[in-house]
Amino acid sequence: MSTEAIECIYEIGGMPPRRAWDRISSWVTGRSIDQDSLMLYGTTLTSQSVGAYLDEKRLEHFFIEGNGCAIRYSPVGAFEHCLVTIQCDETVRVDEWVALASMLATSQLVTARVYNLEYEFWQNASDPLQYTARGRSYEGLSLQSNALPFPLERKVIDTSRNPGRRVLRRGYVEAVGAIMWLGPTFAARTGSRVEDICERWNAKCGPGEVVELRVFPNCFESASGVEGELQDRLRYSLFPEARVNGG
């Protein structure tokens, strides 16, 4: 099982379900993964029939799995963005992620990133039961109230300062990755200056282009030391409101 996944964030309507599937399907087929049997909400389909099924059912979201991959497409209306994530059982090379990101790039792309699934899970696990269920201690972690009224009030783990935290924002997701892509709408959504970002992280950029950032050789797997410091610097460089919003 691969420990990595890719997450793409779009403006609502920026990557319709059928178009997303067509581009992802092409990438999966190119990796020579057998696609004879896929499962979509209990319905068995082939890779060739998924697109027509999405059109017929007018699905606005989907979760497809089978034959080595899990693909999720989900509009997040309350936060005015759309999420696409892809995870595969087999190890995916960096150049394969880059190829997929180029296929999924549109003028409505906000961000895309590759991340380590296990690391991201624990960086954002706020319920002590998540630790208990996996036999993992949360001793020493900062706790805070969930701010609910009695009798629902209880202590939860404070993840608000974790270097690998993932925070939903209106129009984007505040999260970082060792490999990232910033779409043409990124600056308008986040209030950042792409020119400054490119200069700081030695990346190429031009008007209307998708900017690729590579700040670390591998996906982040640690919240301490060099990796932790790098994630914090990258976050505050990309998302100037991160400190103000307390995220």
C-alpha cells in the first residue's frame, strides 16, 4: 500500500466530475494498472463506462475504488472549493505524481500537493479516541476544550500549531507539501504574492501559469527538526493569514 496521496483543490466548477475522471483514468491506464473492475457506490463498472455513468446519474461527487486505486471527488460547498484526491496501492514515483498534476492542472486550480497519509492523519487527529483505538499514547500533547456546552464539552487534542496541520479555508485548503503546485487562482484566494513565493523557493513562475514548488526530497514525515521548521516557513510564506487566523 502506498503511503502517499495527491490532493488537488479547485474553484467550484473548475474541474467537473466527468473531466476529472477522464484525466485521472488516462493517468491510471498509463501506469498499466488493470482497470477491468471498479466500484462506484456499490455499482461495478469498467474504466470505459465510468464517464458515461457519471453523466447519466449527474453525480456531483464520487468515490471510485478498485484494481489498485482510490479516487475521491468532492465539492466542499461551505468552503467554496472542490477536492480531488488519488491514492494508489503501488508506490508512485515523483515523476508520476508530476505527470498527474500536469493532467489535472486547469485555470481554476488553486493548489495541489503530494503528502504522506500516516503523517497527515496524526498531525490532524484531535480526538483522543483516535489514539486509544490504535494503542497510541497522547500523553504530553496539548489539550483544549472542544468549546461545546455541557454535557457535550470534553477535552480534545490541540492540533492548531502542528506543522502538518490541514485547515479548511474559504476558497482553499491551508496545507503544505514537499511537492506542491500553485494554480492561477492561488494568489487571489490566499492573499499571497506568487512572485515573492517563487523568489523565496527558487521556482519558475509567469502570469497565469501553474507554479511547481519542490522544497524537500521526500514527503514530510516529521513535525520536528529541519522538516518541522521547513513546513512552518513554507506555510507562512504561502498563507499570510495563517498566523492571523490562528491556524
